[in-house]
Amino acid sequence: PVRPSVAVDGGMLRGEDDLTYKLADIIKAHQNVRRLEQEGAPGHVIEEFETLLQWHVATYMDNDLP
């Protein structure tokens, strides 16, 4: 299911909500990790991108995290 778009500027424009943008960030971060793994990137580089992916998932659940 797709989240409905939200009205912007009194309903004249439609836009995606914050959760939709955050889900897109999670998907992009996951794709980066998979790409790096497939390309044989060094472990420390993959770990940095995994940490970023974990942060995106955590802030999806609780946006008050630093």
C-alpha cells in the first residue's frame, strides 16, 4: 500500500509526507550497502553505510534521535 499524498499550500499542491521520504532514504541506503557488497568494497566502507542504514531505520521509528 502507498501512503496518500498530503495537501500543501491549502490543497493547491500535493506532496509526500515525511514518512514516505524516510522510507525512500531507507531504500536508498540499503541499495548502497548491497551495491558495495557486490562490488567488493572494503569492510570499513560497508560498515559506515550499514551504520547510516541503521540510523535511517532508527529515525523512522523515533525522529527525536540525534
